[in-house]
Amino acid sequence: MTHRFAWFALAFVLLSSAAHAGTISNGQWTASTCGAEPTPVDFNLSSVEAFNKSATAVKKWQTAASTYSNCIVHEATDDNNTITKSVNDTQDRLKGQFDKANADMKKAQSKFNG
């Protein structure tokens, strides 16, 4: 069952046309709507002025990194929810098909064996 879930999930992610779906490539998920991950900034310790300038840059990076983090978590959650719904819907549809096939088989057995 878990193996089947993994195949359905992978197929769904790879074939999904959802507007906000991330992508999976080489086992790495990437968000599609969050832009590039902000590059960290180092403190410049060469002087007080340089440090103060770099502190401002670090603060801007922290804000951007926090926004990026929130975005990828939101998009990943949406993707996970969409994948789960799709897999559950597929499993429900397949279960209905199996149930119908089994019921038809029982009818046939009753008709031809009894």
C-alpha cells in the first residue's frame, strides 16, 4: 500500500498542472512561486561603519529568508494536501472498481454455479 502511495504521489507531482505546485527533480523538491532562496550575508568586521552597514544587510537578508521560508512551507503544505487528496480520490475510485468487479464475479458465480 505504501509503495502504491509513493508511485501515485510521484506521478501526481510530476504530472501536476496546478498553478502553485512545486517540482521534484533528482529527489529534491523546489517551490515554484517563492523565487530564489536568499543568499546569506556575512558581517563585515573591518570597521564600525562597515559592521553597521553589514548589520543592515544581514537584517534585510533575515527578513527575506523568513519570507522565503514561510512561502516554501505554505507551498509544500498545499502540494502535500493536493497530493493526498488526489491519491485518496484515486484509491477510492479503484476501491469502487474492485468492489464492482467482486460483486459482478459473485453474481456470475451464483448464476453459473447455482
